[in-house]
Amino acid sequence: MSDPMRIRAQVAGDRATVRVLMAHEMESGQRKDAAGKLVPAWHIAEVTATHNGKPVLTAEWGPGVSKNPFLQFVVKGAKAGDKIAITWKDNKGDTRTDEATAS
Amino acid sequence: MQNRRKTLKQSAVVAGLLAASGMFPQYAFAAFNKTAFEAKTLADVLKAMGAGAPVESKDVTIGGPDIAENGAVVPLTASTALPGVKQILVLVEKNPSALIAVFNVTDSVEANFATRAKMGQSSDVYAVAIMTDGKVLFAKKEVKVTLGGCGG
């Protein structure tokens, strides 16, 4: 299992700015190892965000997203105490969900 | 004739049926669009996404550094103030696969995203907004990547 995500949701007015740092290798599939063989791609393919259990955002990512990816988005109609949960799934089928409380 | 778009449409229908019958647990929430992520150019990506020809628009914004010292971490933002956005795409033109990320926008989030991308070399970066009415708008910006130790 991979390391937890760092999620921060900051409320300003009726919207919350959510910043997420995920821990993932994001191997591009272009790099070669010491033996000259291509390292197979290993990246987060799908990201889902929910606001109090309701899905608000889905994203599809390719291998071009940086290692330990950062994502920022703005949720409308959010208030302090709301739960923001992020789920990612990589192309090897590994998945992780973390939740944060907006403040 | 059975062209690609038709095939895609049909497979989407089949996938929908499978999802409805609970036969499709793994990919129920979003099917990963492999073709789009393997496409090399903006035109190919949009074709794979089933979108039409793009029009440059000042209502779409792409943000990023003018000069990125480290091509492994280039902060990019893509946003639009227009209503009725379906998807926001972020692309780096000269990468081995141009498409970086696709954001499926809902009513509950603003069409304003920031993430970090890898860039192999100096290139134009694109933010593409696919609207619900089928319009495709884009904005581009040149980002120079300084590789190696001199740091510009």
C-alpha cells in the first residue's frame, strides 16, 4: 500500500479550494533502467473527488503528470466541516482513498 | 461504413449495459481513454476524445512558467470562466504522448485546475475546454525548459 495523500481544503466564502499531494512514482514508460530495458509505465490513471460523499470531479491522467502529483481544484457550495475525499487508481489496479475536512 | 466513432459509440453502449447489469465493476466510474493518452498531437487527442476542431479562445486560460528550470515538475493551470464546460484537457505538444490530464467537470466544481506536468523539452502547452454544446476552445502558451545544470 502506498503512502497517504496530503489533502487540504480551505473554505473561502461558499467555495473550498482543495489541494492534494499524492505519493506516487508516476513512471512514464519512456525511461530505461541500467540494463537498457524500458521501465514500464506506472501512473495514476483515474482520480475521483467526492464532497460529502457526492462525486464532484473525475479526472483521467496520463504518464505525463509529475511524480508525486499535485492537484488543485475548487468545490462550489462547500462550508467548513465538509468532508472532501480523494480516490486514485493507478494502471496496475492499485488504489487509495483519503479524506480531509474542510476548514 | 463502420468507422471509429461508430465503434466507440457502440462499445460505450455495451459498456453502459454491462455497468447497468453490474458486470463491469472495475471500470464503472470512468473508462480510461487509452487511445487519447497515446495520441501524439492535439488533433489526434481531440479525435480520440470524439471532439471537433478546436478554436483559439481568450476565455480559456493556461498558466505556467515562461521558463521551467526543471522539466520534471512544471506547474500548469487550466481554467475557463465560461459556463457549460464538460471537460478540461491539459496537453504538452512535444511530449511523447501529448495528453497530460483530462478533468471531467461537474456543476459542483469550478473549471479551474492546477497540476504539475513533466516536459521533455521546450514546447507549447495547451488548455482545451470541451463544452457541452460540442464547441472546443483552447489556449496555448510556450514554456521553455532548461535542462542540465546551467539553469538559464
